[in-house]
Amino acid sequence: MKNRLFIGSVIFLLLAVLPVAAKSKEENGLAALSVKENVFVDESGRVVRLAGVSFSDPDKLEKEGHWNFKYFKEAKKWGCNVVRFPVHPYTWRYRGAEDYMQLLDKGVKWAEKAGLYVIIDWHSIGNLPGNKYPHFNYATNWDETVKFWKLMAERYRNNSVVACYELFNEPIEEEHSLNWEIWRPMMEKLIDEIRKIDNRKICLVAGMNWAYLLDEVIENPVNRSNVAYVTHPYPQKREQPWEDKWDADWGKVTKYYPVIATELGFVGAGERGEHIPVIGDETYGKAIIDYFDKKGVSYTIWCFDPDWAPTLIEDYEFTPSRQGVFFKKVLQKNK
């Protein structure tokens, strides 16, 4: 009897210290995604097109009392199958890595419960190799960026809910000191650091001009596997008619590689948030969604927050804004 008790105690202790096995797709309902040619596919080979919304920074939402399952459940009701978490370097730094990771863990768990994939976005804007940024909230450096992604890789390498790592939000070619010839190998180097820990996640690489231009990708692609490309095709980037310009700027890439627009949206002239240079209307909304549908582009619309323009909601009762009315109808076609 004593021997049985001893053996039982040993087994209990071993189970307590061994790492918890990753949840399978049967347990969490979300199969791991990967890149196959120019599309995202799940483990069965089924093509998955991501369509959803970008949240505001989890730090902001938690401080205001809205980082909760209700928020995720509403995104699902809108028709989303993915949500994006923009993590600002400054908020990451002052909250502290461990505290912030707790926020992300909760978000990933709520996303899983709602049946939503997650994109984690290192939400910096600026010139990473030149260490130049337009605002302190976006300021980071190479070492911090690598450390952030290594932590993400350690935490979520076996979690299929976290589908993509968006390596850097919006690179800026300040005074032409940054270009694709510099950016592409830097992103390859960053991917290599991640792959030492997690070789399965999709890595999202932004284009030039505030994550808009992908015109050099076909001739000079990122030389790593399981990579997709990011564009932010806000209406001010080009004048109407847009389609031919979108083709030249980033749309032609969709023939060869997956493209995801992790930000898009519009604010009408005279409306709240018009200081953000994304003046547009439903004409733009229809044009960009029709173009995405034609090309099979995935997307997350900015922003599922009543304060960050262009906003999709007027309040935390989730009353749709003007663009929210339009894009909610688009998303609900996916339900």
C-alpha cells in the first residue's frame, strides 16, 4: 500500500512539473494555419480566408474595463473569424513583459472560446534600422523587437489560435533612408530568430510606405517559408479609380503569395476623426472589398474601438459608426 502511495505521489509530481501539451484542433476547434502558394490553409488543406477586425491595444482596453469575453463575442457576432492585437512598444515596456503576457493569454483564451484566430502585431511605426519614430509610443529597437518575438514564440508556438505574427506594423522610409533592399533581409533575420523557437507560425511582413507598397516583392521576395505580406490600403494612398493602382502597388503579389490588409477603413469628411488622413466613404469601402474578394485578400478592419479613428463602433454597446455599418454588413456575409 505504501509503495502504491509513493508511486502515485511521484506521478502527481511529474505531471505538475511537465509542460502542458498543446491543445489539438479537436480541443480548441481551430486548426493551425500555414501558407500554401498564395493562400492560407488549415491542417486538412482547406483554404482559409481571414476576415475580421483590429482591436485597439489590449493595455488600453484593460485599463478602461473592456478587455473581456464580451468584446470577443461581439466581434464574432459581427462575422469575424480573426482579430488583431496591436501591441505598442511603449505600453509593452511600461506595463512589463510578464504583466502584458497575462493580458495576451486572456485574449487568446477568449478568442479560442469565441472561435477566432489571433494576429499578434508589434505595433511600431517608424524606421527600425535607423531607430527613428514619429512618436514615443512607437519607439523600439532591434534588440527589443527580437526579444518581444522570442517571448511570443515561446508562449504560443503550440497554440493554433495564434495564427500569425505581424513582425512590424508600419515601416517608414524617412528621407529615403529605408527601402525594400534594407527591409527584406532585416525581416528575414527576424524570422530566423523566431524560427529557432517556433517554425510553424505564419510571419507577416509589411511593405514600404507605411505598410502599403509591395511592388518589389515579386522580383525580390522574402526568402523564407510560411510568409505572407501586409498592405494597409487606406483611401488616401491613391486617387480614384483605385483598382489599376492597387494592382501595380500590391495586388499583383496575390498571384504568388498571400496578402492580408491588416488595416483599412474610412472617415467621412466632417466626421469625428477626420484629422486622420483616411477621408473616404462607402464608395471606397465597396471598391476595396470587391477588390479583396476578386483577389482572395484577407483583412482586419481598423478599428474595433470607439476612440481610435477610423472607428468601427461609437461606444462599448457596439453601436456601429458610419464605416461600422458598412463593414459589419460585409463581415456578416461570412456567418
